[in-house]
Amino acid sequence: MAKSTRPAKADKKATAKSAKTANVEVVEEAQGMGFVEAATIVTALVMVAAIVLVDHELGALGQGIFF
């Protein structure tokens, strides 16, 4: 059998050094809804309301989809 070129003590030290882990700081995300999310929801609701109102007005002319 071939002999190892490194002594056994060096292997133990190498595994001990590689077993160390870095400290990680856990940061919690902010609770609740932010401005961007709220603006997105409000914009979507206003657009749906605008489409329904325009269709209601077109319904008076006989060209509406829903009315």
C-alpha cells in the first residue's frame, strides 16, 4: 500500500477548520402591507370600476357588454 504524504494530525485539523460555520443574522421582514402593494390594489379596483361605469354608459346607447 502507498503511504499518505500528510500526517494524521493534519487531517484532523483540516476537518476541524472546515467544520466551522459563519454566523448569520436573522432579519425579520416588515409586517403589513407596504405602499406599493396598497397602490397596486387601489389601482386595480379603480380600473375595474372605470370599465364597469363606461360599460354602463354605453349600455344606455345599446352598445354595452354587461348592461
